[in-house]
Amino acid sequence: DAKTTQPNSMESNEEEPVHLPCNHSTISGTDYIHWYRQLPSQGPEYVIHGLTSNVNNRMASLAIAEDRKSSTLILHRATLRDAAVYYCILRDVEHSNYQLIWGAGTKLIIKP
Amino acid sequence: DGGITQSPKYLFRKEGQNVTLSCEQNLNHDAMYWYRQDPGQGLRLIYYSQIVNDFQKGDIAEGYSVSREKKESFPLTVTSAQKNPTAFYLCASSIVGLNAEAFFGQGTRLTVV
């Protein structure tokens, strides 16, 4: 299974941009990169996903390396409500169930 | 509002008892999933279903059972055969596809007493 590697935790100041890195060196050519976040004692929430090109939505931007072996989730202006565990996940084409392969994620701490 | 609902939010079970966790969605999604999450860990897949009356085992299906009699419902039974059932259980749904967004419920925290 393709897997991802993320830092255990990161800190950022409120109202500053945040760059959350993810390595996925064994990604296959058709695996999508998904990002979810999870607040304490809640279900995960979808943030963004992409395949090859950089992607933007109202929550964040996703920058994907040209070789696709790494990606970065960018929160343009972090607020206290962005404090959560962020998961970088590959949607695996090798499994017919299209299951999401979850790692331990990055705990993002926002300092006021 | 459209969404996915899990109940109850907290559940206590005595050792040796079976217990059923409810998951209902009104998003018209074909695919539904059950995950288990232990403290400080990511999610692990228990069971999934892509169509009514069909479901498949995930990575940690032992000690669990499911049914999918209706598109909207995917209940999970934690049986007495599950050796360490205390965990946070999450249900999700999505359309079928690699770029599909998964929608999660708020979870059920099961504690064995």
C-alpha cells in the first residue's frame, strides 16, 4: 500500500499562513492525494484533494510536487478554528474499494 | 439538512455483550464505511459497502459484523469476540470513485466496563 509521512505536530501563529508537508514517495500514477482534518472527538472533515495539478478551494490550497512524491497543504490565514489533526491520505487505485489509507496525521497548534 | 448521523454518541457495554452502532445517511451515497480510531492513531477500516446487500471486510473486521439492507443504513455490531472493543467508531459515506469526498458522522465512543 502507498503510505504517507507527515510531521507529528506543527505550530503557527494566528492569521499567518501555514504549510503542512506530506511525503508519499511510493505513490502510484493514478492515486489521488486527499487531505482531511479532525477536531477533537469529532469525525474527520474533507479539506481538499488533487491528482497532479495544484488545487484551490475556499478552505485551502494543495501544492503537488512535479514528481508527485510530496505535497503541501496551505492554509492562507490560519485561525484558532483551524487547530486540528490534518491527515494526508492516498486514495488507493489498487483496492477496488477505493479505501483511504490513514496515517497518524499532523497536529496543528495555532497560537493566538 | 443532508448528512450522516451516528448514534449513540457514547455507549457503554459490559464484557461479553454484543452492541450495535447506528449509522444513517440521507446523501444518496452508494458507498458506506466503518472505521475504528484509537487514541493518537489514524483511522482503520473495519467494513465497507458499495451497494445494498453487499459488503466487504476491511483491515480489522474480526469481532465485528455489519448489514446493508437499505441504502441509507449501515449498522455495525461489535460482538463479544472483539477482544479490545473500547475505541472511537466512525461511519462515513461517499459516492463510488477515486476522487470522491467522504462524509463522516460525529462518531460513537464505545467503552467496555
